[in-house]
Amino acid sequence: MGMWSLGLGAVGAAIAGIILANTDFLLTKPAPATVQYLGNADLKTIDSDEKTLKAKALWEKSGAVIMAVRRPG
């Protein structure tokens, strides 16, 4: 009976590992960014003359929408 329970425990651990690795049950949910937070972000140009401006100013001037995603790692 000991070998069967060891094998059953290994199979159960493998199934639980596969389920937890492929789902987000244990991950915290990200907080959505507010318009005030995004509008206060500093944007830098990538030209030779580096200028910094606020995202809100770019939105008011041209209606541009910018999305930047920062991935960990």
C-alpha cells in the first residue's frame, strides 16, 4: 500500500504543479492606472535634441495616445 500512496501523491503533485503553473490563481491582480497618473508621466524624445514633456501636454496638443508596457526582468 505504501508504494501506491507514494505514486498517487507524485501524480497529484504533478497535476497540481501543472495547474498552478498555467493559471493565475496565486498571482495578485494589477491595479489599473488612473488618468491622473498616466498624464503625469514624463516622456522623453529619442531625437538628437532630447526634450522631456508630460504625457498630458502631448494628449492636449495632438490627441496622441501612448502605451508603454514594462515587463519585469
